[in-house]
Amino acid sequence: MARRQPRNRNRTVITPEGVALPLVLASRGSRAAALFIDLILIVTAMTVTTLTLIWIAGGVGIKIGEVDADGPKSRAVQALAIVWIIAMFLFRNAWFLFFELGPRGATPGKRVTGIRIAARGTERLTTEAVIARNIVRDIELFMPIVFISSAIASGSDTDVAGWAGAIWCAIFLLFPFFNRDSLRCGDVIAGTWVVEAQNRKLGQALSVSAPAAAADQAFTFTSAELAVYGEYELQTLERVLREDKGSALDDVADAISRKIGRPYPYRAERVFLESYYIQLRAQLEQGLRLGRRKADKYAA
Amino acid sequence: MNEPANASLLGRLGGWFSPAASADIAAATSAALRSDRFRLEREGEWKRLEAIVSRIERGRLRGVSDEDLLALPALYRTAVSSLAVARETSLDAETLLWLEGLTRRAWFIVYGPRAGLGDWLLRFFGGGWGASVRALRSEILIALALMVAGTIVGWLLVASDPDWYYALIPGGMADARVPGASRAVLLRTLFGQQDQHGLAVFAAALFSNNAQVAILAFALGFAFGLPSALLLIQNTTMLGALLWLYHGQGLTLEIIGWLSVHGTTELYAILLAGAAGLHIGRAMAFPGEASVLDAAAAAGRRSAQVMVGVVLMLIVAGLLEGFARQLIDNTAGRLIVGTFMLVLWTVYFFVWRGAGKSA
């Protein structure tokens, strides 16, 4: 891992095969949104469970107030109460664990916001790491909220110790804002971070989708005509061709035509651009194979 | 240009990578660009990888055939090497970005968590738990020393000035158990509660509460271990004060029996949680050769296993506290249960080494 991290959200990990893979860190906003969605889901699940258990208790024919009565009814209430306590514990602690251990590495909230967890550096994401990052959530989230809200609730009565505690907790809560990788304490301990999980479709190869042979005959550019542009312009042209918007095609075709001093027939801008793109790419890739890169039109 | 010769060479290379792809290669020769031919020759394998990855991501692991699962690592490596080659030879931004994305998704899966929760638990009980506890041996000794010190301090404080008792013991617990209480009153808190109702609920509630405390003791290790140490001392001063109170009325053995039923398990669990917290704190304060972040990550992963064990121990402790303590109404029986649990945990952690896995 590089020791100096850039200020933007682009990071690189090296796979064990030695290939650099770019990653984009999740923004703090999307992580907060994911957490919020998860909390809503957890509270909903807790409420549904509670209501179901009360409904079952009602079906057995007992009221919650009558726990003291001995006999089968009170045993049934006890059993339900145990189920309830264990369910609440699991919702609070196992929700994140269960979902983040899956192949997506994301809770439902993270899936909605399109982010997932990953291991920092070259190591693999381990079960222990997922456990470690979620076990710390308690002091990062639930404890500060309880502490700070109680400090605010008691208002002017709060003593110095109370405020000190609240500030101390706020440090944990706001930890992601104090480092460039927006790690929370759990991420630090577990060696993980949260990244965007992009998923894109593969477009058609341009030299196949274009009627290449015909285009080659229509326009053959000289090496000097191709030498005016570099990789940056090539990729801009690729984007324009893939988006396939009439006005943009016109503009770009005009610009190229002016630059290389070569007119193209009316309504032939797409063929013109495609053949220029393919020949420019062929030329630049040939240079690439020989170890010459031309980053953009300003490069020598 | 010598394009035909190159094309056939590429075709042969492609053939080495995947004998079945010759149809793709035939189609690829019609592409105008070398880099596009490179892409078309391999696209079939990439798409197969993508299909497998998508199915696994959607959580349908059972829908993936054995053949596909076996092919996954090889397909992943093909994609990685294709990416490395494409970066040096192709200027097709679309393909590069897509291939990067595909490799990343496959990397997450191929190098993802090796075991699901079930498999992991099997390994955990079959020796992984004990090994992780043994790895924290020095921290466990430190935490044990802190707990013993806390107990002694609690005893001495209350012995020097009984007013300390009210400062150490939370109000809810100190109903009948206050300094100056008669022997009979104290005895009643220890025995004769087996007609209580709702023991099971009590046990579950105790577990839930204790587990959160233990998780806190671990999580606080993040602040260089100091809060963990304080929490250990604070909890054991209570123990010391309680011991002093009953000692004053000659009930020392009885209170130890009353506590030991669940206490040996519970204190053991708190000991391990505190040790795990201290382990992280120590790794962050003295990271050694590694960076602070790396050291903290390594320590966190090591102690996370211990913490899962701690939660399980607290379930056992909650059950013992809720049932066994109230149902066994004599000191000898309580001491036997408590000692048995203590020996059981110690043997499981430190003597038994698991099935064929040396630590």
C-alpha cells in the first residue's frame, strides 16, 4: 500500500497476481445513507417481530400483564419473552454480520446505495475482519447516541464529566471525517474499507460494429493526418461514437475535418468518424506496442 | 504490413489459452484492429466469468454448477492476465473499464471470505477458538492481574471506610445487601429463591446485558486499551466490596459459592473480552515494525474470534445464573458447578488443541 493517500476518492489495490485494480472509495454521504436505510430496516424488523410475538401471545389467550400467574400460560409467555430478547439481540448484532459475509459484501442499505466492504491492501477479506468491524459498531454508534442525547436532554444540569463523555463519544462517531480513507474505528481494527461496487455492461467492439471495410475504402487517412491527436482525444471520440448523438457527431466531425483540412460528404459524419477512430487507434496502438505513448494532442 | 502472419500467430496463442474458442477466433479475424481481435478471442471466457460472478452475487450459489465453480479461479486468472495485456496494448477505454470492473468483482469473490458463517463456526469450535485465546496469553495474564488488583482494591476501600460501598455498588443491587445488614438478611439473599418465577426470562435478559458489556470492554480497547483496563478494575472492585460485606458476617464460602455458579464462566468471559481489548490497545500503542493501521487490523482480526467466544460464554453464564444458581440451593453444589465450569473452559482453551491442528 502506498503510504501517502491522495485527497480524492480513487485508490488502487494490487491483486495477488500483481495487477493494480482501481477502486473508488464510497463517499461518506452514501455510507451514512446506507446506515440509515439499514437502521430503518432493523427497526422495522424488530417491530414486526415484536408485534408478531404479541399477536401469538394473544392467540394463546394471555395478556402481557398476567406474567405472574403460574401454570402453562405463564410458561408460554416466558418462552415468547426469551424468543423476543434473543431476536432483539440478533437484530442488533448479527444483521450487519450476516449480510456482509455474503458474496456481495454489503448489507441491504449498502446494496441500495451501491457500495460494499473490501479488505485494505492485498489481503483477502476474512470472516474475522467482518466480525471485528461490526463488533465495534456499538461504541461508535449506539453508545454515542445514547450518551449525547442524554447530555442534551439534561441540558444545563449536565456536569463537566457528562460533557467530557459526550465529546469523547463524538470523536468515535465523527472518526470517518478525520482521515482520508473515511475509515470508521471498526474499519481501522478490521483492516477494511468501504468502496463503490460498480457494475457496467460491455459495449460492442467498435471495429466490429462499424462497417469497417467499407469505411476503410471511403476514408483512408495519412499518418500525418492521424498524428494530430493522442489517446485522450481517441477516448473522447470513442465516447461520442458510443453515445451516438447526432449533434455531437456533427460537431466532432466538423472539428476533426477542420483540423486535418479534409472535407467529408453530407450525412457521412458517422462513417467519417468511425474510420478516423479505427485508423487513429491502429496507429496509436502500434506505437504502444513499440513503447511509444501519446497521451494527448499536446504530447510530442 | 504483415497482418495475416500476426493474425495466425494470435490465433495460435488464443488456441493455447482456450482450445474451445476457435469459433470466436474465426469471427475475430474479421475485426480490423489487433486489440479488438484480442478482445473478441477472449470475450467468451470473460462473459462466462461474468455470468458465474453475477449468479454468485445474487446469492444463488446453488445455481452454479460444479464445473463452473471449478473453472472460476482459472477464469479469474485469465481475466487478470487479459487486463494486464490489454492495458499495454489496447486503447479501447470501454473494454478496459469493463474488464477492470469484471476483474474487481471476481477478485472480491475469489479472494472473499473463505467460509460462510456455518463453516466458520465449525472451524471455530474445532480448535480455532482455543488457538485464538492462546494467542492472547500475555494479555490474559495482564487482564487477570488487573481483575485481582481490582478485587483487592475494592475490598480494602470498603474495609477502610464502609461509605465506599455505596459508591461502588449500583443502587439497584444494594437493596438488602448493605453494610450493617444482619447475617439472616444476607443469608436470605443467597438461599431460598427457587420459588421465583420467570427464571428463563431473567437468564436471557442477563445474557443480553452482559454481552453488551463485554462487547464494550473489547471495543474500548480501540482507545489504546486504557478504558478496557478501567472497565475491568471497576467491575471487580464491586466484587471485592461484595466479598467484604459477606465476609463480615462469616458468609465468605457461601458468597463464593453463590457467585461461582455463573461467575467462573462470566468472569472468564469478561477476562477474555478485556484481554482482547488490551491486545488491540497494545498493538496500536506499540505497533512495532508495522504501521499503526496494519497492526490494529491484525490485532482486531485475531481478537474478533475471541469475542465471538465471549458472547457464547455469556450465553452459558446467563443460563447458569438464571437456572442453576436459583435451583441449586446449597453451597457445596454451587461450588462444584462453578469449579467444573472453570476447569472445563481452561481445558478447552489451553489443553485441548483441536482436531489435528497445532497452534
